[in-house]
Amino acid sequence: ALPAVRESSDPVNRDVEWKPTPTPYDPRLMLSGTDDAAGFFDKGSWKEYLAGWGKSVVIGRGRLGGIPMGAIAVETRLVEKIIPADPADPNSREAILPQAGQVLFPDSSYKTAQALRDFNNEGVPVMIFANWRGFSGGSRDMSGEILKFGSMIVDALREYKHPIYIYFPPYGELRGGSWVVVDPTINEEKMTMFSDPEARGGILEPAGIVEIKFRLADQLKAMHRIDPQLQMLDAEFDSTDDTDNAAQEAIKEQIAAREELLKPVYLQAATEFADLHDKTGRMKAKGVIKEAVPWAKSRTYFFYLAKRRIAQDNYVAQLKAADASLDSKSALEILSGMCTADWEDNEAVLEYYTSNDGAISSKISEVKTASIKVQIAELQKELGE
């Protein structure tokens, strides 16, 4: 069944005014907005659920231009997990455990997987505002079955039957194992990844990459290759007599002092270089995201994308039902071959679908007729007629 879309008084072409900050913030405001600044979803439509459990993830539902959607956002602030006392044990006490923001814990992983299953049963598309730095990996979390609950997210995404849009909000980042569990290759037919130009993505953070790829020995080589003063000192050292130990020691001390002075500079430059590889432009060039979508225009972009996918997936399902030999890719090729609009322009493709519904329905009938003729020919061949 198609999602129950209805008209919305909140215009879809408006900008998303409430913007996330580099410092910790309440992700609910990003979705619902405030009185002064509108959020991503239609005004008054956002409703959170399971708020008291797995607080490091925010789950809820909202409407985008009247389209019902599930939403998964990430808490960036420090939260507290309350473990109540056992009433059967007089020595038991309530425990309060702090949980860092942007981290998946066993409870929030399970909550995310459960929410995806609920949204799948409801037949709605999902927005995942991905902003995780990884999974919690302490011994407490390992005994709390973090691996099992993390794998449940992968299972829920693999089984999802409706569109899933993964979006990195401004100043958001997706790192480590948290990228692994929401990678679009889990369910390429339904999952698509997008990013704001100010977001970052990559398995390792820049500082971690530099520690592995640009160790101290590599930094020293680069210094001696680039820095004129070190090159001059190296030349002086090479020209000194091997028997003149005092002169060699003096030059070595100057070289060591110069290296010590340059270390912070080279480390900073290397970290910045590694950070450039995590930016949205590079992610798009590598094909890990489909498009860079500015936060202010994200509401408009995802409305037309979601509306297009609802119509498109419906046509694809009809084509596959008409001809059992077709897969989703082949069905999409039929639609793209018919479409006269720019295939990458969601609004134009949606307009084509709306104005050419009759032509597409006729094409589906043709495909069905051709499929039946093929089946009849095969049956006649089997019967020897």
C-alpha cells in the first residue's frame, strides 16, 4: 500500500531555518523547529516515541509536505541511562550511567533496529539523520551484546521494503562501525546516502588517519624534502669532514631543533589534508553519496525525491508483476527510456509521471501482454505444437 499522503499547509519550498551547530544541540529542534525557526518536517507534525529508552538516539514520525515519514536522529549531548533498583533485592540501588552523544550503545542500537522494523510494517519511507562517531566498545557494552544489536540494524535495513534516505546534517559525521551498519550497499535498491556540504564522512577520523598513514618517520622525510633550512643543514652535514665530530654534532642539534619546531606544523597540515578527504565533494567523487544537499534546501529536495520514489516504486512493482522476468533495474530502465525529462531532476521526473500516467499504464499493459505471449509460446513448445 502507498503511504497516506495528504495536503499540507506548510509549504514544501520553504527553507529549513533551524540549523544544527558544531556544539552539542537538541536534535528534536532540527526536525520540529521552534517558534522562530522552522524545522525539517511540517510544522506541528513531528512526534517522538520511545523517548525514555535508548536516549542517545531520537526516534519519531513526521510529515514532509504531507508525506508520512519515519525519522531517526542522533543525540549529540551527554545523556543518562537509568537502571532501576531491583525490588526483590534489598541491597540493590538505582544506577545512573552516562552515555556520550554521537555513539551507538546496546539500547540505542536495539531501539534503532526496532524502529526500522516498525516503520517497515507501516509502509513509510525513512529519513536517517546520520551523525554517529561509532559504536561503544567497552567491556560493559560487549557483555551488553552490542554486536548483536548492531547487526540487528543491518538486518532491519536489508529487509526494508520502502525508500531509506541517509542524510549527514550540517557539522555531522559518520565514522567507524556506524558507517558499516547504514552503508547503502546493504540494500542498494532502497537505500540512498546524501550529505550537507559542511558534514564529514569516513571510517577513520583525520587524526587517526594521520597516525597510521603519516607517522613520525614519514613526517621527518617530508620535512627534509620540503624545508629549505633543513636542506641547507643536510648539505652542510654532508660536506663536513667525518673526523670533525664536534661540527657534526652541532649540525645534528640544529637539525633536531628545526624538526621539533616543524612537527606541529606538518601534523596540522597532514590532519587538514586528511580532513579534505572526508568532505562532501570527495564523498560524491568516490560515489559513496549520491548528492550534496544543502541543509536549507533539504526539505524541498527530499519532498520531491520521496514523492518521485512513491510513484516510481509503484510503477516498478506493476512492471515486475506484469513480467516476472523483470528485476527492479530492468523495470527502471523501461521507465527511464520513456521519460523525456532530466532523469536526475526529481521534480521534473515527478511532473512527467503525473502528466503521463496513462502512457505508463499502457506500457505496463504492453509488457504484460508480451510476457503472456512468451509464456504461451513456451507452453506450446513444451506441448510440441
